[in-house]
Amino acid sequence: MNSTILKNTVILEPATQVNLKEYLTVGVKSYCEHYLHLWKDEDPTPYISFGLTKEVVERELQDANALNYLIKMNSKTVGILKLVQNCGIDEISDDDALKAEKIYLLKQHSGKGIGKQVLLFIEDIARKRNKKYVWLDAMQKGNPVHFYQKNGYTIKRESEVTLPNVKPEEKAMWILTKSL
């Protein structure tokens, strides 16, 4: 799979066994920079062990339904992306929907337009796979939900984090969808 260049600044490079360590390092760092407040004692171990360990991501790399990318800008990794190609929600079938499961940027690269470029890439991938919808989860508190709404996503319904040790007041999430 070739790397995809967006606006000549952001490159999405497929995650492989060769760059797996970098994917994990940046993924864990970017997650911790944005989401420690969700966890009791600011300990994100339940999330990291569920989604960002070598064993978990190696399995994803073998799964044809999972697409993992390093987000690069000026040849430097600034974030990670994980997509699930056939992943319906509620009445929307797996065939019709792609899920953006992880979009994590290092804090120093937030607010630079990278996220918008990544969303355009996600929508392009979905269209190429004849999807009718892209969907994702976002925390109800904070700025991400507003970012997604500004980019055409609408709130479908409430959801919540189900992993152990999330602070009860931080569990609330939105499921957002975008029709293509």
C-alpha cells in the first residue's frame, strides 16, 4: 500500500511491522497528552492494554478489516489513525459504514489543520470502498465533538466508555456520523 500525501504536508503511512514501535510510541504519547483526565489516578492502563500494545496492534496488522496509519508531517510522525473498514452502527450495515476508531495527534501538532486533512483522507477511503457513512465516537466533554460537527458530522446518539477505571463523570460519549 502506498503512502498517501495530503496537501503536500501531511502523509499517512500504513503501519507495518517495521514502524510498529513508532506507531505505539506516538499512539500512547498522544493518547496520554489528551485523555489522562478520564482515568482514575490518571492511569490509562485499561485503554493502553486494550488498544495500544504490540500484541494488539500486531493482530490488527494481520486483520484485513483494520487499517492503521502513522500520520506524518515534514517526515515526522505527529499522530496515528486506525480505521475499521466494515463496521456498522445501529441500523447502518457493515457494508455501508467505515469507523474512524483512533485519530490521535500529538498535542504540539493539534490546531494546525492536520485533523481536517485526516478527516478528508478518511472520507476518501470510505468513498473508494463504496461506503455511505463514516462514524466515530467522541467524548461529550471537550473540543473534539465541536471539531467533528464543524466538519459535517452529526450526533447520532449517546454512548459511553465501557472500559474499567474510567471516572464516572467522564464516561459520556457521542456517536457521530457523516453521510457521504
